[in-house]
Amino acid sequence: MAARKPSPPRLTVEDWLQAGYTLLAEQGVRALKIERLCQQAGVTRGSFYWHFQDMDSYRAALVDSWNTFLEKDRQSLAELDALPPRERLSAMMTALTSPGHWTLERAMREWARTDPAAAANIRTADRRLLRSVTKAYSDYGFGPEDAKLRAELTFAAGIGLLHLAGSAQQAQRITQRERFLELMLAD
């Protein structure tokens, strides 16, 4: 008797969205095609069409998912306001370098290079995060100009790490993050 071929996995909408973010982060927006997604997930096109009408509806779902993620991110940042400034900055850095956040952030930044809607979402998220980081530096005791400059440098370093090979593991190193934070908090 011949062995049965295992059936392909049943994917949820969330599985499809994660596959898209991974593909965007690793291969760029040009790789975001139904065929490539199905190949990566090991399923047929029918599985894709079970959840999405077409690629446009899939992309809209990616943006909606990103917006939901941003709202959770905003709430998380607001909860950190009760922490002392140094601890708040450290907690922000830890959250923003988590593997899930890292992949999603890199994917959306890659997509934003060619898609106006994604770019608008990134700009909104960037402004919100910069305000939170600036406030933490200000609460630490820096004047408005120094707090803003330190926030921008911290932010730029984080974005730069997104584009370095192996950067997710690099950025997650606690000693490296803490050393960076000490440099940014030095007078």
C-alpha cells in the first residue's frame, strides 16, 4: 500500500500576513507575488484565494495588519511612560528589537520605498516613536534641542541596524543596547 502524501498545511489569514512580511523583509517588494507566497508556504494558489480576493486585497490586509500592530505599539509606548526615563529608553529598545517587531519593521520600510500608502504609515509611526523617545531624553534632563538630537540619533541607529546583515541578533544583545544607551545619556 502506498503511503499517503501529507496534506498541505491549512493557513490562517495571520499565517499569510506573516509570510508576506517575511518575504518583504528578506526579498523586497518585487517578491510579493501570489506564486512566490504559495511556494514559500508550501500550498496551492487556492489556499491564497480562500482568504484573499486578489493581490490588491492582500496588500490592503498587510497595511491593515500593520496599522493594528502600530496601535498596539502606541499603547505599549504609552504604558512605558510611568517608568523612569533610563528604564523607559531601555524598555523601548528591547521592544523595538524583538524578532517579530524587527521583521515587520524591516518589511514595511522596504515596502514604503515604493508604495505611498505604506510610506505614509511609516512616517506616522516614525513621528510617534520620535516623540516618545524625545520625551524620554527630555525627562532624563536634556534640553529640548539635545533631547531631539539624541532621539533622532537613537532612531537613525535603529534604522541603520535594520539594514545590516545579521542585525536582528546584533541589536538584541543586551550589553550592546545598554552600552549604546550609556553613550546617548552621557553629558
